[in-house]
Amino acid sequence: MVALFWTALGGVPVAAGETDYGMGYSLSHSSNMTQSADLRIADWTQALFLGFGYLEQTVEVSARLLAQIERRYFLHHTYSSNTFSYVNGSAVWTISPQRFAWSADDIAREVRQDITLADTPTNRAQTNTLSTGPDFSFHPSSVDTTTIGARYGRFALTGGSGDNNRSAGYARWMHRSSARTTLSLNYDAVRLDYDDSDLFNSFLREDRFARYELHSLLDNLTIDAGSTRVTRDRGEVLNNSLARLTASRQILTESSLRISLAKDFSDTGSALLQGIRSATGQADALAPPVTDAVNGGVYKSTHSDLAYLYDSAHIRFLLRGYARNLEFVDSGLEYNEKGSNVDGTWLFSGMTRIRVSTNRLSRRFVTIDQQDKESNTAVNVISQINRNVSITFAVGRAARASTVAIRSFVDWHAMVLLGYSTGPLYAALSRR
């Protein structure tokens, strides 16, 4: 997958970048590895992982890549040993400044296959999503820009179904109405062709919308309004309105607030690509969380997200609340979900950090008789032994209360992790 990512850029040389690498070992214990109400099995898990981080910022190439492979062993053989990889990479090759560029994005990670079941190793699958293609820009005037682009993509799911090829294109006309505001007209199209055309319904999705953008020192606002159309190979054509709003405010030097609202159509591959870390920027801590479940086909999504971040030299605190409705067109699965996340990190000393996180959600399935309430709380103490070696101690509790009694559980878990890293581009930790 990493080789495919770089090949998508046409073999662009990468010798000008910085690279850090590392490795780690973890030993963890779970009181209820099967996350079951009636078949509680305690087990120990060993994990070995190896990875690297790469960063390049030159005139021609901007690239950022994080890659890791992890091997897990279950000491009491509750599950078979398994291996999974994690890749998060983005690159932009500027062939002609402000005229012609080539982009490549790739994300590989484990995701939950069936959201109605417990999040166990047998209910997780390896995915890989690739997108690459050119962008052309034209400047008919000093305030107007026309951009067209094309993308080839591939979504692959190991041990499951839903693999597909995607062909996408877009066209944008942008008018800079002032130093801070831009108006644009946009057309996006993506065609998904599934390998198993009998099981999954291939489709063409077309989005037509107008966009208003405001960017200032403290405020950012983006509003999209338009329509979306899904033409399936089998079945009726779907038409719906498209509406998106994202607004952020820098409250103080250390704190910021962001709200996101959206109503549109999407699919698993498109949703996973939203988790790409940009090649030209830092990770956006306030961005809405990426989907963690695989379902084939197109789905209608309505979601809202409110996040607050406080980030100072010694304390980092993230507070989030969200609500969403997902309706999968072909399978008929529909559910409503509300959740919250509190995540705080305290720099206890120059060598030790303490992180406390808690996630809660309530999920109601509209099409089946099931309601779930899930929670996950963890405390991590990360101590830097020296410049390269760190040790992490973690304890936590995961629980689910479900109207389907056998799917309720409580699981207490603990972990110790020893990591080695040559520098800040790679942090030795489990990315499950």
C-alpha cells in the first residue's frame, strides 16, 4: 500500500524529506475479550509494531506519510493471531505552480464491520482507500479561478465484500469578492463500480452546489447549498438537497470552537478519505470524527458536530458533542446516533504526560429492534525514559447496555507499552 501510494505520484523522488522510525511492544489484559454477556473470557494480548513517519515540504513536493504494521498474539487463543497495517498519507506534486498539480491520498486502517455487534477482532476488517489524480487551474482574471480535476480511486476490504473502483471528477469556478471572501460554483461527480455487482448496486453520485467562504484571522466560515443526485444501476434515481456549514472561531490564543452541520449522500470509501491528514497542513483536531464502520453502498447522512479545543503548553482539552442519522439505501439499515467525547492531556512534567478520555454514545436502530448505549473510559500515563524510549501505562473500562441482552457487556482492561522512536514524526503506539 505504501509503494502504491508513491507510485500514484509517478515515482516522484522523495530524498529531500525527513524520516523518523520506531517500534514498540505492548502487553494488555482484558477481563471480557469477547465483549459478551454470557461468554466472558479473559485473555492477554501481546502486540509488536514497527513504523515510520515521513515529511517533505519543498517547492515541488508536499508530502506527509505515517505507516505502521502491527502483529497481535492472544496468549489464551481466544482469537487467532492477526496482522494489520495502518497508513495515512497525502502528497501534492506541483508540476506547474498555480496551473497543474498531481495529488495522491491513501488511508489504510482497521474498521468495524457490523455496527450492531461487539467490537471484537472477528468483527474488524482491514481497509485501504486510495485516491489519486491531476488538478488544472486557469486564471481568466486576477479575482477569478477555474479549476478542474479528476481522480481514480480504489476501496479494498480484506476478508469482506464491497471492494470497488471509483472514478471522480470536479469543476469549480471561484470568484474572490474581497480579501476575505470567496464565492464559487461547484460540480462534483463520482462513479463507484463494485467488484460484486450482484451484491452491491453500482452508482453515479452528482453534487451541484454554491459555496461561500470567509477566512479571517479569528473566524472561518464555509456554507454549501445545492442538490445531490444518485443514479443507481438498479433501482430508482435518488434526489436530495445538499447543505453543509462549517464555522470556527479562535476564542483566545489557546482555545477555539467549531460547529459542523451537513446533509448529503456518501459512501464508506469517501467517508474514510476524510481521515487523511493533509500533506500541506497539520491534523485538524476539531474536525468531525471519521466513520468507524463498513457498510456497502451509498447512504444518506445528516449530522451535526460541536467541538471545543483548549491547547496550551501544559494542558490540552477537547470537548465534543455530535448527532447523526445514517440511512443505507440498498441494505435498508438506518440508525440515529448521539455521542460525546472528553479528552484531556496534562503535561505533568517535562518527561511525563497524563491523558484521560471518555467516549459515550447512544445508538437507536430504526429498522431493527435494537438500542445501544456504549461508553469507553481510559487513563494513560506516558513517561519519556529518554529522548527515544517511552513507556505507557493504561487502564480503562468499556461497556455496552443493549436491548438485545446478549450484546451487553462490561470489560475492564489494562496495558503496558514500551516504545522506541527516532523523532517526532513517528510515535510508537497502537493505532487500532
